[in-house]
Amino acid sequence: QRRVREAVVSTQSTGEAMEEAVLTIVHVPLKIMEVASECWDSLDKLVTSHNPSLKADLQVAVKCLETGIWCAYKTVVFNIGDVKSEEVRSELNTKAKVLLDKSEACATRLLATLDS
């Protein structure tokens, strides 16, 4: 019985460790999305007061920021299926989707501003 009990505890510990690892794998790109999203306000200020000779550089900056956030989102989506808790999975997915939507909206608006 002792060996069975030890095996059960070991299996539970392994399962908990795996879940913790999966959550870390999801939280890293989610944090990247959060930090990158903080750049939109600064980029907005640059776009609205830019030197016309910097237009192409600012367009590239907008697309790079948007692409970085999109890539981090795809990593979240790819790994989120391994999260066991439906509630946690839903919460993380919603958070990532909100950040992606903000990124797409900001990029569209800033590119339109630069093209006007």
C-alpha cells in the first residue's frame, strides 16, 4: 500500500509540475503581448507628430509591433490547449484576444493616419 500511495503522490506531483510548466509556456508570450502593447501610446505620439521623412520608418515600426504581438498570440493559442482547466484556458484566451484586437485596431488606425 505504501508503494501505491507513493506512486499516486508522485503522479500527482508530476501532473501538477506539468500543468505549471504549461502555464509558464503560455504566460511568457502573453507577457510579451502585454509589454509590447504598452508601446502603442508612444508610437501614436510619434505618428501624430512625425517628420514626413520618417513616414516609411514609422510604417515599418507599426507593422513590426503588430507582427510581434500577433506572433506571441499564435504561440499562446498553440499552447493553450494543453492547459487542463477550462476556466483558466478561457481566461487566458480572452486576455490574449483582447490584446490582439487592440493591436490590430491600433495598427490600422496608425497606418491610416500615416497614409493621410
